Amino acid sequence: MDYLHFEAQGNVAVLTVQSPPANALASYILKDLSTALDRIQDDPTYKAVVLKGEGKFFSAGADIKEFTSLQEESEYSKLSRQGQELFNRIENFHIPVIASIHGASLGGGLELAMSCHMRIVTEDAKLGLPELSLGIVPGFAGTQRLPRYVGQPKAYEMILTGEPISGVEAASLGLANKAVPQEQLEEETMKLAGKIAAKSGPSVQAIMRLIPYTNTSLYEKGQLEEAEEFGKVFGNDDAKEGVQAFIEKRKPNFKDQ
């Protein structure tokens, strides 16, 4: 795993994304994350996982430049489904995964964080789904998970404006479990993980199987629809303009086509 550091702290597996400066979620990082999950799943000593990012950010988003190498609508939809499947695996993992978020958790970075079972954030962290500012849409189930945490009205606002919220607001909305000062993030995260790891393994795994029953039957259909829309939108002219503007660090000139 070249871009993900794996460390065991007792019964807690600590995974650190190491792809500065933005920790953008390129396909090779997602592959490393899948490999780490395989390793944890095969070792019954682990009772919790902590996921964090090295440097200034948790993750500032997906690797937009990697997306530009794709050509066909079906390729965009396939990429979306691959990310969704990995994040579904995290959400349905046999032990809890805790996201420890600082700096920024945007786009694919927030979608990754939302697939985790709990989130501890710094008070000044920025969390959001800015895809519409690039003329595209979330593709890793952001449209399906965000409303579950913040409610539909706030989800519409966050996704349609693309504007992020602070860690403090994320905690007040239920998107994060707790917002803490930067210097307390690691301590608070590991304290939570330690409390869980002190419990009986079978009882922890039973809870991990039970709580997902609260998800509705339409959730999976919503993910499939998101992947299709991601493919359609990413291939249009506005998406090409939005992505190019993002790369060139300028304001996009959308023509609604």
C-alpha cells in the first residue's frame, strides 16, 4: 500500500491516507483502501478502524484530473459504481469505521467520510459537496447519504450551492458526532475507538449487522440512479468547461448544455 499507512494500536486499526497536498481520492488510493479492509477483515483482533488524512486535509475530493482521462458515458458511470461499491463495503463493514476529519472533507472526501459509521471533526474543518460548481454531480453516493444525516432541505442547499459547512455546523446537524479543537482531534478520535474496542467483539459485530436495517429499500436504487446521472452529466459540455476551469483555477462559463 503505497498511499495508505496502516498502523495497529491495540485492537484499533489506524489508516492514514498519504497523498499530499490534497489526499485526492485517485483510483490507486481506493485500491489501497480496499486492500487494507481485506487485511482487517482477515484479522479478528481488530474491533474498530480509524481513517484519517496526512497533512493539511482529510481529503479535498476525488482526483478530477484522473476523470478527464475518460471518454465515454459508460466509463464515468463505471467509475462511479466502483467508488460506490467500495464505500458500501465500508458502510457495511463488520466493525465500526471512524473518520477523523481535519482541514477539508470535500466532494469524494466527504462521500468517503459519510460511508464511515462515525465522524469526529475539527471545529474549523470544511465539509461539502462542491461538484455542481464544476458542472458535475456527486458520484460516490453523496446524493443518497447526505440527506440521511442533515435532512433533505439542508442537503439540497449544500449540494445545489456547493458551499461547505464548518465542523461545528456539521456536528450540530448530525453529520459529525463531535467537533473539537484541532489539537484534540487525535485524542478524541482514539478515545472513541478505544471505548468501542474495549467491548466484546461478537456484540460489536452484532450491532454492526443490526443498525443498517434502518436503511430503506430505495437506497440502493438511488445509488444506481446517481451513477447513471454522473455518467450523463460528466460527459456534457458544461462538465468539460467546469472541470477545465477548476484545473485552470478560474470561474467556469456554463452554457446549460
